[in-house]
Amino acid sequence: MTDWQKLDKKYFMNTVERIPVTLVRGEGAWVWDDSGREYLDFVAGWAVNSLGHCHPVVVAAITEQAKTLLQMSPKYYTVPQIRLAELLVNNSCLDRVYIGNSGLEANEGAVKLARRYGALKLNGAYEVITTIGSFHGRSLAMTAATGQTKYQEPYSPLSFGFTNVEYNNIEAIKVATTENTCAVMLELIQGEGGVNVPDEDYPKKVREWCDEKGLLLILDEIQTGIGRLGTLFGHQQFGVEPDIMTLAKGLGSGVPIGAFMAKEKASVFTPGEHGSTFGGNGLTCAASYAALKFIIDNNIAGNVQKAGKYLTDGLNNLQQKYGCITDVRGRGLLQAIEFDSDIGQDVLTACLQNGLLINCVKPNALRFMPPLIIGNEEIDRALDILDRVLSGLTD
């Protein structure tokens, strides 16, 4: 049998510490490796596979579009892109959309749009306030926006124009605001930072401050959007509306796509000021349209609410049983547990050996982000594996 992991180490740049398993097939919430062993997937492509692996509606859309039209220049109108744009706008509080290829591109585009708004409407203001613990992508600009030194230090000097302030602290945003500020950019719940949940009134206070100062509010919903928290968009749970919102991950249910949306007042781009060769690709737009329409038509967010509560209750029960768990946090199907020591990788390895894929988001924390179609039986399976692993590690 081919040693795929050996080949990867030989040919691929060393940019990630891979989990020692080679996955070759997936269906629903399950995946199989090259030896035929099955795993319950609570990573879902880093919150990407919203409908699970190879959902029939996504597969059908990809198959049909692959036979029809794959790619055209953005200079031409194409039906899949227009259909997806219409569906997004009609089911959101935003008025315009640009479709790209990833969450990184969506965030880059959102910041570019905010800078154009600042140039045109705010006397040339260009700075964007972001928060410590955030994650907005790995380009040079988004590394500066991301408020985590571990991502920033290898690439100093950083791109200018970003100020990182304490998360969940409205006063820190106020202090950082200057005449050069054009926008505040937030993850409502910080995913890569450890599934950090803000005070209930924090987003409203930020919205009010932006309104008072005439700033744009950019909400990075790359991870929290498309049903992940139990509503189609995460901001609906906090009673705020963004001026600009970014989406990716679950939008394509497995295909690489990103988008940023804007209110009419903030949609200030003119032809030539932004673009992408593959943005609005026919194949990815067709798949995303099928996935998003299925999520909306079948109230998948409702399932997330029920499954999320079931998962929360199960994790809370484990916290009562094991003193090493110091916190259970998150919403919907974006949740985490934190330990009193850096045992996250040990727990991940043991879960892998028992057929469960999870994410060690911090040395002392695990993140759970299963497909949005997950059921109680599969959650019970995951909780049982986690229970047995913790029992073995804490004996």
C-alpha cells in the first residue's frame, strides 16, 4: 500500500503538524482512512462541511455544473453566481455581495472596502480596530489584523493600519479610536482563539460606538455564519446588524468559497477596485447555492439549536465528572472544553485512536465543530469516547 504520509513529508512544505491519519472517503459525519477504519468527524474540515461529507444535494449540484460550465472570466455574467448572490441577500440584512474563494479573501475584501469607505466618507481614515485573540487569516494584512502574536512574530514588520485591542472590552475600542479609524472588525465568538464568547451586550455596545463615531462595523462570520451557532448568521443572536459581513467555511459545505456582504451605504467599490480570477466560479457557486438553500429550506439551524444544547449538556456532565475540565463554552455547534493543564494534544491522540476526530484549538482546550446535521446518537458516541479517554488519562 502506498505510504501517503511519507510522500507528503517528502514533497509538501512543512506548514502544519498533521494528525497521523490519511483520510480517503467521507459520508455524513463519518470518514474513513486508507486502511478502511472509520472515524466520527467532529472537526468537519474546520467547521466547513456544514451538511457533512458528500451530501447528496451538494454532490448533485457539483456533478451537474461540472457538465455545464466550470469557469468564466468575471467580466461575464454567470447564472450560478447570480443565484447565490440573490439567495444570500434575500436571507440577510445586507444589500450587496462579492464572491471570492476563501475566508481570507473575504476578510481582505472587507478591509479594502472599509478603506475605500474611509477614503471617500471619513476624510481618508484607513485604520481598522481588531481584537486580541482574533483570527482573520494568514495573508500579510490579515496576519496584522489577527490579534495573536504567534501568527504575527514570524512576519514582522507587520502591515500597518491595524490596532489590536482587548476582546470583550468596549472601553479598549473607544480608547483606540482616532480620526484615522474607519472600522471595527470583530468575530462575535472567537473560534481559533479558543471559542471565546463575549458578554451578551458587548456586540451592541460596539455597534452603538460605531454609529456614534460614524465607523463601519465588520463582522467576521467566517466560522459563526451559515447556521453554526443556531441561527443563519451569528449576529442575529446578539441583536446587531453589521455594515459589512464576511462568510466562508460552511457556505460551501466542502467547496472553497468565501464572500463579503455590505449594506448599500458601505458598498462603495467601483469597477476595477476589487476582483479575482476565480471569484464566483461556476462550480463552487452552484455547490454553495445548493448547500445554502438546503440549510434554509430544511431549518438546519433549528437542528443546530437542539443538537448544540444536547452537546452542551453532555460536556457539562463530563465537567461534573472530571475535575480537570475547568470550562465548557460556546454556542450551537461551535463549542470547547478547557482543561486545567496542557493535555489537549494527549486527549486528541487518544480520541483518534478510539475513532473520534476533534481539534486541539489551544494546548489546554479542545474545540468541537461537527457537521450541522449531527444527531444525538452521534453526539452520544463522541461523548462516550471522550469519557473513556478522560477516564484513562486521569486514573
